[in-house]
Amino acid sequence: MTEPIKLTIDGVEVEAKPGQTVLQAAIDNNVYIPYLCYWPGMKPYGACRMCCVEVEGGRGTPASCTLPVANGMVVNTLGTEIRGLRESVLELLLSEHPHGCLTCHRIELCGPQDICLRHVRVMDRCVVCPKNERCELKDTVRYVNVNMESPLAYNYRNLQVETGDPFYDRDYNLCIVCARCVRVCEEMRGDDAIAMIERSGTVLVGTSQGISLLESGCEFCGACIDVCPVGALVERDHKWDKAVTTVKTTCTHCSVGCQVNLEVDRRGRVIRSIGDWESPVNTGQLCYMGKFGNEFVNSRNRLKTPMLRQHGELVEATWEQALEAIASRLPDYKDGAFSLFLTPRATNQQAYLAGKFARQVMGSNNVDLSVDHRLELVEPLGRRLGAAAATGTVAELESAGCVLVVNANVTEEHNVAAIPIKKAHKAGGKLIVIDTREVELSRYADLWLRPYPGSESALVGGMLRVILDEGLQDDTFITECSGGIDALRESLAGYGIDAVADATGVGADKIASAARAFAQAGSAGIVYALDNVAQDERAPVTDALVNLALATGNVGKPSSGLFPLRPGAASQGALDMGCSAGDDGLSAAQSLEAIAQGGVKAAMVLGDSALFTSEAVHALTHTDFFVVQAMFPSELTEAADVLLPMTSFAEEDGVVTSLDRWALRRRAAIDPVGESRPADSVLTQLARRLGAADFGGHPSEVLQGIREAVPAYAAATDDALDAGGVQIAWSMPERAELTPLPPMQARNGDAPFLFAPGRVLSLPVGEVEVVRSNGKNAIRREDALELHPDDASAMGVAPGDVIEVAANGHRIRGLARTTGPLRGVVSATVLFGELAIALDQSADDDPMLRVPGLHVMPVQVAKA
Amino acid sequence: MADDALRARIVRAVTEQPQPTVTVLSSLLAIEDELGWIPQEAIEEVASRQSVTQNDVWAVASFYPNFRFSPPGTHMVEVCWGPTCHLMGAQRLLERVHDALGLDGEGDTADGAVTLRYNTCLGACGQAPVVSADHHLLGRASAEAVDALVAGLRAAGRNGGHQR
């Protein structure tokens, strides 16, 4: 334990941690030093010179953000010289920043209804700055008390406001060049999508040769907006709106569990989503979904009243009538004839009550989240490592010596989980990506292994074989905590490196390098989603990964372990709450089949999801009785017998569990829209009508029930949740055996062509062209389809020929490139910007519910 | 293909740097030396070889006024306007060159034949005022000599020149 450092700031003796700067020490001790470029968690930069201080016995006026604390240091932040200096610094900043908002004599007089009279120039008006009254520069000018009586002249840069890209507006006329945006993009996100361009007098934030963010590598996470101290960077939606309250809740778009502060305006609309910087889960970071995907809450199309089907038509009804109608029909379908589908955005309370409702009230085990939540990714962990959940903390991966990412599109589907992975790589850790598709992380990877789809288990087996053959396994760990190494070794007999290379299409040297990098990393984590692995193959691949982790001793120590990335924000919570079909019930997909075949006659769908395609809705119309609770009208709600309006996550209280098992609060930020109610309230009301008197209740009562029924959640007390969340403890079981691998399957040579789509943040400039139409940037791209040279010559295709890939009526044409590494696989990589444009301009009420993933599929390939 | 030839020259310039530490800046300098300017292909090549984004390369390249982002003219005229040359009448020569080339300041002639640059010292103060054409010095330059020099370069048009 290092001794704290004692120093004096403005006459008060304070303690600081070694290595801190004077500014950090001041902030920790509630001494305010104005600053504009510092941001907690980012490296000191010293650009704005606002935080200058005097040190007794020292020379000059150093910036406190770059000045390390020292014992006995006497710091003065309020001297006359300092004040004068700060005033001059601010005057210099204001010499390039419109500041009518500070000098207009009507500042105190204007009311919200007033139209701006011509007291200041158009570009100066406070109403033309989107950050009016939430501007750090303005606050600082007022604190420093700069003499603004005689309006200062300023140089207006007269730059066009950049509005062509999705989601953001960028007005660099307001930029004060603090570089926070550039630094957050580099240091926190690892993207470097923007940089400081040019020098001294003309330096400004920009991109390479002024290219659009669509092609500069931007992932549209909005981190730059959140740190911008002025009105230069803002969200386009609700750009001019002002918040009256802020509520901290948990994002609902994936299972990472990001903490987000929702800003609400006086009309009760959620106008902005800002990542919570104190959260241990996401440290202020969000993604394109969490930052820009919450507008659905405010949609005018929200369902507001219950509806009942009468004479074939859905007509408005009261809750009383709707609940009564459901309660009168449901008892006819007890036992296996009833299925319950719960939204993948459910809270733990909703999941707990759904499981209980189906089993206790309806006597049916057919209850599941309405998403393929890939139980197979955690089932082996439950069986072998004591808990069906990740064995570590995602954020800790930033200190890992190696991260192995197996068939997971982390940047798009669990975005914030990619941040520690990128940080680990930046800090010198090895990144190994196993994926047939080209995904963002494969660009960062030290080793990108592109196996033939379906051969992932062979590849992991091959890595294990190399580790055991070369004696790289962790013998101490295996002796103390594990065993079964002989059986494992025996089962790997057929996994000779050449056979594996043959089966997977990955070069033997690459497999060996990956195995060595993983085994010798010191601490290594495995992140896997198995997006393109067939359902019955997922458990075997996961088992192989567990073996890989156990054999190298990478379970149960910091910055290591297994991290299953499952779809659905509720996937971990629902599993913990028992909201899954189990062995006796039907999963969501099985239920849909059973409904189509007539085995299940009544269904209740709580929340729309990507599962409900036209085919699924068609199947559901075969039921005798079909209840839907949803936020928006859709094909699904049209088919319902009873339709209930559902609250959004912003109107619900509850607890959700992240993929690394943080139990986190969901808090209502706004009142329920219309008469909408949360799913837990519906389940409670129905159960009570059906005779279960003490069923359910308020989320806090249900949480009490959860603590009693689910021992792991005993620690999830209200106090702990209020304090920022509680991580459900996982501990290494006393012994976790290595298990033998099944015999390796050789590659099936007659398989059809597979199409492997890819999507990345930036492509070579020659391949994409950004064109402007109607004020919006659009991407024009020459499609390129990559295939193996042998396949190309077998088909008589030369580089540059036009070929066509077809499946299920969809066709893609593109120019052939004969550089593909895998026979039988054709691949194409597009720009993430295209997805961002599609989501930004989507007419869907809730576009983030159906973000198209990257699915490998069988196709026909022909010369066009 | 011309693109491939350009890229090959860029790759050669970047990979054949003699010093042990290769950076974004050293790579850009090597390319500027080879081509006389930094094309987009060079930004891409340096970015991928140094494992940084193109934005990072552009941040370095745009910082230094020494880098050009469009091809220079076939011939290069540099007029020294250092203190000695200034005292010896460089300003008059500059005006003369401006007139002869139809330029207002540094830049390229419309036909791309000549690029004019100001230089703070060509290292021949004893010969002031000094003008250089394609790196050949002209000392004790008179207005007439400058006229003749420029006329010669314009006559040569896009032939010859300083390009390596």
C-alpha cells in the first residue's frame, strides 16, 4: 500500500493518490478548478490552459491537469495572476467562438416564448446554439467572470455545418479545439475515426482529406458528442430540446448491460441517452443502438389502449375487459397446450413471473424468450463450471494477455464488450479472431483464422492438440483444479495438425501460432457467440472452448475466462430466473412449430421481437386463442385476439442481469405512454384472476421473492442495486474436469457454396464513394465478391468478371476477386456506414429490434 | 496500370527507408522525396503499414506545410527571400517571376509546367540574390536573367524537369 501524498490547495491540506495530477486531487477533494479539455479517465492533454495554477516555489503557471502531485506542494488556484491568466485564455477562446449568448443584453429578459429580436448577429444568437445553457464554455466564462461588457470581436470560421452523416450534426464553427472528441475516439474507443487536422491557427477536428464519417471508421457510438463541452457536436434528434430530468437506467438493446442516463424533457419525452461514466460495466460508453436507438419510446405509433377482437375486428376495450377476456379463455388451454413468449428486453421480474405464470398458473413448461438466445453457449458452463454464465467480468478483459474471439460480431451486436478487447490489443495483448466472416475485430486481430463454416470445433481441437503436443498446458492448474487430461489427449488423436488444417481450411502454422499465443499469454479470455455454428454444434464447440480455457488455466483468475455473448438483453436474467423451457417444455422456436402443427392451441406473446417473422405470425394465427402485448402495431398485433399496450424500458422498474452477471437497475424515466402497462403487471393481474392470490406484485416485492427463490441473487439487495449494481458471484468449482472431444469430422466436399457476409468500419477509399443526395451522404460501392482461385477457375471466372450469388430469391451481383482463402466459400464485405444510414433513415418504429446480422448461408454461385 | 506503378513507387519508398525506426512522418517524407507529393494511395499505404487509421496519417501530413497533396509542376522555381537576398533585391525578382508565371504567390502555373516556391535560404548568400530552377542555382540574378530562365522553362513545357 503506497502512502497518500499530502499537499495544500488554497490553504486546505488534502490527500492525493500517487500518480494523480493536481487537477484530479482537486476534483477528488471538491476544489473547483475550471477546465475545458480534461476528462476523467482520459490522458492529460493540456490544450485549453484553463486549469493553470500557481505552485509556491515553482516557476510559472503550470496546467494542473498535467502537473503531478508531490508531497508538501502548496498550490494556489485563486491568485490575481491566475485569474487574469484565465480571463485572457477565455478571451482567446472566445475570439473564435460566437458568444452573443454571453453578451446579449436580453439574457436575463428573454422568456421561453420570446422570439429573438435582432440584438446580436444571427450566428451569435443563443437560440442558434444547440447547447444553449448546457455549454461548459459558457459556464466557465461565468465562473471566471470575464468582463463581457464590451462585446469582443471574434473570427467566425464560416464553415458549413456537417449534417450529411447519420445521427450527428457537427458544427465546427463552435469548436474550441479541446480535442476531447479526438481523444475519446482514440483512447476510449480505439477507433481514431477523427483526428486533429492542420496546425496552429487553422487546426480543427476532421477526417483524412475531409471524408465522411461513413468511411472514416466511425462506429457512431456518440462518445464524442457526450464529451463535447460546446455545441459543436450534438445528436440530431431533439437537437434543440432541453432536459428537465435525468434518470439512470440500463440499456435494453443487448446483454452487455450498459448504464445509461436518459434525459427527459418537460413533455415527458426521452430526448437523449448518455452513457454513465461511473458505471463499472461501460464507463460512459454506449453504441449506435444505445445512443441513437431509443427514439422508439417517443413514437406516435405506440399502442395506447387494450383491444379486443369482436366480430373479426380489433376494437378498443378497457383493461378490465381485456384481462377478463384473457382470464376467461386461458383455463381451457392448461398444460402443454399453452405457450408463453417473453420479450428479449424483459426485466428479471418479468422473466421470473413469466416462468412462474406458465408453470404454476398454466401448468405449461412452454415458456421462453422470443429470441434464439443460444442456451447451448452456457449449458456446458453450467454443467462443468458450476454456473451457466460468463466466468469473469467483461471490463477486466482490457488487461488480458490474449483474447480469443470465436465467431462473434462483437462490434455490432455487443458493442461495448469490444472496447476492453480493443484496449487489451492496444496494450500489447494478442487478439485472435476465429471467424469466416470479416468483422470489425478481425481487422485488429494479430491472427485472423478463417475456418470453413462448421469446422470451428475441429479448429479449437487442433489448437488443443498443439498445446498438449508442445507441453504448453498449465500442469499446476490441471493437477490442482482439473483433471482428465489423458482422456482429452487420447480423444485428440485424430486432430493432427494437417488433418485439422485440411478440415478447417486454416493453415497449420496459423493454428499453431494461435495455440501458442493463447497458451503463453498469462491470462487469456474467450469471447464467443457462435453466430454461424449450427444449433446442435454449439454445445460441442463450447465444450471444446471450456477445455481450451481449463487446459491453459484460464478460468477463475482475473482477465481470463469464458464470455458467451448471447442475443437478447434478458438472456442471462431469464436463464437465472427460470424463464426457459427446460427439458420438458418447448423453446420459442419449438413452440412456433408446435403451434403450426396444432399441438399448442393458445399463446401469449409479451413483446414483439425479431422472431416474429411473417411465417411465425402465420403460424400463430393457427392458435385458438392468441394474446399479444406490444408497443407498436405490426403484422403480429393485427393477428391477436386480445391486444395489450406495453410499456417501453423507459417506463419500467426492475432489475436486469448483464452477460457478465451484473444485476442492474432499470428505472422508469417517464410515465407509461397511454394506458400501457409492463408485462409483470399483466402477469400479476392475470394470475390473480386465475386464482393465484399472492402472485407477483410490485417489482420490489417480486425482487424479494427472487432473492428467496434464487440463492445466487440473495446479494441483489435494494441498497446494493441503488449503489450501482451488484455482480452475482461466481466461483471456480473445486474440480472442473477436462472432457474428451468427439472424433473430428472431415470436411464434406460436396457441400454447397456458402456465402459469408462481412461488415467493417472502413474500407479502402478506392472501393467506396460517398455521394451527396438531398443533403444526405450515401455510399456508392462497387460490390466485390471474393472466392477461392480454384473455385473461380473451375467455374471459368476470371478476376473482374461479374458473378451472381443467389439464395431464397435474393441476388447479389458483384465483380469477382479470386483472392478468397477458402474453397466453397464466397464472401463480400460491406461498410458499417450502410447499416448506420439504413437505421438512421428507417421507417420502422423500433429499428434496433431488427438490426440485420451477418448470417452465413448456402447459396448458388454463377457467372452472370 | 498507372495506379499500380504509383503504388509500387510508394511501397518502394516506404520499405526502403534506411533508418531503423520507421514512423508515419518518416514514411511520408520518403514518399514526398520519391514523388514530390503525397497522393491518397500514400495515405492508405502508410496507414496500413503503421497500423494507424488514415485519419491519423492525415493529421501528421496536414500539420506540415512541406507536404503537397497534388502533383507539383514539371519544373520547380525557387526564389530565395532570406535576409541577404531581400537586401539585394529579392522582392523585385519575385514580382518579376510572378508576372512571368502569371501567379500571385507560391503555387503551380495553370498548365502545370512550373511550380513556384519561396525559399528562406538557398545557402548561397554570397551570390545573392539567388533563384533556383530545378535545383540549379542562378546567382546574382538580374531581372532579365530571371525572365530568360522562366521563358526557358516555359518553352521546355512538360519535358524534362526536376521529377525523379
